[in-house]
Amino acid sequence: MKKALIASASFALIASLSAQAETVRFGIDLNYPPFSKQGADGKPQGFDIDMAYALCKQMKVTCQIVPQDWDGLIPALNANKFDAIISSMQITPERQKAVDFTGKYYNIASRLVAKDGTKVDASSFKGKKIGVLRASTQEKFAKDFWGKNGATIVPYAKSPESFLDLKSGRVDAVFVDGAVGEGEFLKTPQGKGYAFVGPNYSDVKYFGLGAGIAVKKGNKALLDRLNKAIEAVRKDGSYKKVEEKYFSFDVYGG
């Protein structure tokens, strides 16, 4: 009996330690506010960060944030630097060749930010410059739409840098996720005199079906857990709580 009790207690302890030890590591580019940034206290913060923690809570795992520059996210995932990417990454056919995606966790149109009153069509920026985030869906669209009509597309490693150059006149417009353009520039004092110009851009060919969480090809176990967790936070109100912290509108989309 004594041996059985000791064995039972040991098993329970091992199981407890095993559960506590499980960690899901999320790769995130911390240069994309309001979705992700490094706070004044040095800690990661933003919509993507809070979503990662909400999902980890649902999955009953420890959450670890691993900072990684945008254009290195997929290579780092495939090199096992982390387990998943939650970094506002659009689900596109091209990316689906390299990684597997969950369903969307948000879907916001891309917008062009320029001086208020700027007219926009395919040839509006001939001889001018448009800033974009390097290796983003916005960069690909901008090259095909405005670049082929005489515009110079200027890629940036960090999205905030493009707004600094817009304000200083080094670029004539910035093409970016609408929530980023609004929250990080247009609603700030630096955004005075600027506005969203032209239509919403959400062509599925370029922008996919929204932002998803990426995992390594074939990691179905983690993919299924993440999909169930997204569904759960949508149902229990956790998603809405995170959303309302950063946005005044529904970012999940139709």
C-alpha cells in the first residue's frame, strides 16, 4: 500500500511538472504597433501579444514571446526558433507553400496614407515614392499596382520608420494595414494634414483571407489546438476584451 501511494504521488508530481513545463513559443515582429511593439518598460505589448496570451490561457500552456524581425519570421519558424507566428501575417497562397495557417484571427483592409486630398488611381504616384513594410503583402500589391505605373516602392524594415519619412517628405505616401495607419499616425499630432486616401484594398489575391497564425508544415496537432483556442476566445468574450483595448471597431471582419 505504501509503495502504491508513493508511486501514485510521484506520478501526480511528474504529470503536474510536465503540464507546467509545456510552453508555446510565439514569434512576433515588435515593430508593428498597435499590434505589437516594445513598451517603455521593455516588455512586448499590443493586440497580437495579448491574443497570444489569451490563446495560451485557453490551451493551458505557458506563453513565450520571441522577438523576430518581420522578414525573418518564416525562416526562423522553420528553423525551430519558435513554435508559431502570431504577427499580423496575412494568409496568402504564396505563404501557404512554406507554412500552415490557422483560420483568421482578424481581417482589416489595407489603406494608403498621404496628404489629405491626394487623388488616387493606378498612375497617381508616377515619379513619386510609396513606403511599405518590407516583405509584406502591401509591398507586393504596391509594386504590381503603382510600381508598374511609374511609382518607386520603398521598403522599410520597421513600419514606424515609413511614417517618419512621410512626415519629412522622403516618401509621398505609405501603404499599410488600416489599423496601423490610423492608430500610429493619423490619430497622432504628426498625422495632422494627412488622411486615408483612395479606397480600401482587400484583394484576396494579395491580402488573402485575413491574418492567421502560422505553424510549421505538418504540425497539425498545434494547428488544431490553436484553431480551437481562437474559436473559444471568440465565444467566451476574451477576444472582444482584447479587441476593445486597442480598437473602436470590429477587427475580426465578416
